[in-house]
Amino acid sequence: MNKIATLLMSISLVLCQPGKPGGPGGQYGKRMEMMMVWKMTEYLNLSEQQAEKLFPRMRRQRVKMNDYLLSEKELFDSHLSKIKKGEKIAQSDVDAVYKKMQDLADKKNDARMKFFKSTRDILDPTQQIMFLSFEPYMKEEAQKGMKERYRRKPDPRMGKGKKRR
């Protein structure tokens, strides 16, 4: 475990150095991925062998999920271009989009569950449950961090007892 933690910390230090400007999909995306790997390793208490098997499989799954996201986006492109041109959209078109969205959501959910079930050969039952709960856990942690970071600090110029309006 110490080897993994040391390895992840050293890699994250190298990758987090200032460099090329990044935005969505750039340098910050890599930082987020490294942080997620580090947090997941810690949260699941992964061994080195488990991490070597799990993370490549997760990357492949992420690519699949991104393909579903792109497919979903393509559903709207033709209709949005019609709307921008001022053309009318029929209710039957909207119903067809609903149907396609439902099909994509079902496929995406099936792929997600198939992926979770495929971790049986890597994770023990306790780790499997923790792995299922990792995404909500990370979202909650991120929300807490954002609330703390962006919470308004009291203005030092205002005296005690006075409220900011």
C-alpha cells in the first residue's frame, strides 16, 4: 500500500507542475483523473496487483461511456440546427428523440452494471460494495470542498454584530 501511495503521489506531483495551459480535457482533466485514482486506491484499500488490473479496465469503461455521451449529443444536433434555422419540430420528432434517449440510457446503464459485475475477479465483496459507492462518495466530498472553499468569509472591516446584507 505504501508503494502505491508513494508512486501515485510522485506521479501526481510530476503531472501537476505548471505547464501547458489546460481547460476542459487538458491539464486539469489529467489532474482530476490522478486525484480520482489516488482517492479510489485509498478508499478501496487496493493492493498493487488490484490497482494494476482495475485502473486499465476503468479507462476502457470511461471510453465506452464517453461514446454513449457523444451518441446522446448527436441525437440533438440535427434538431437543434432546425430550431436555430427557425424550423418547426413536430411532436413525433420529439417522441422519437425520447425513445432514442431511453434506449441509450438503458444501454448505458447495462454497460455500467456489466462493468461493476466484471470487477469480481479483482475486488473482494467488501471492495465491490465500496466501489459501487465511490462515485456518490466523491461527489459529496467535492461538494463539501466547494462549499468550504467558496463560503463567504466575514468582512474584517465590518464590526461584530453587524450583518452583511
